[in-house]
Amino acid sequence: MGLTKTEIFTDQQNQISVFAKAFGHPARVAILQYLFKIDTCFCGDLVKEIGLAQPTISQHLKELKYLGLIKGTVEGTSVCYCIDKENWAAMKEVMGDFLDQDLPENEECC
């Protein structure tokens, strides 16, 4: 597969694709759901909560942090994660605008 030519797409199109990547794997969805459920920073072992191997969890946390939907802090040997509320709100706005598009009901398509 070739490289994505992101420069030929609008900022909004690129932003939507970045946010959509967060939902491209059920493990990332499960991590986000868990962080919302506990409604606080989580400093424990997500392996016990999600049921995947530690390297897998770490990779998904790294991706969610890179995408900006979670943030993490290191406190000694413990790493704590929580939802990045500001970026989550921005994602909801961008994705909401995209997902709220509708076709007219009275027109037949294909």
C-alpha cells in the first residue's frame, strides 16, 4: 500500500481520519469505555480490566495518547491515564458534523 497523501485532503478530512483510527480496534474502544466508566485517572493494571496482554494494552494506550484522546502522567513507577476532555470534545464536534450528514429521504439513490 502506498503512502497517504494527506496534503491533498482538507484539514477536516485528515482530522476525521485521525479520530476514526481510535475506533478502528475494539481494544481501544474498550479502553476508552473503561476510562469513561471509572470517571477518573486510572493508575492500575488495565490488563486485568481489558483482558489483553500487557504489550497489546501498552500499544493501544500509546496510540490513543498519540491521537490525543487520552493523556497520561508518570508518577514514580506508575503511569496514570485519563480521557483528555478537551480533545474528546473537539473530536465529538468534528465527528458529529461529519456523522450528521444525511441524504434527502425523497430521493432515490443508485
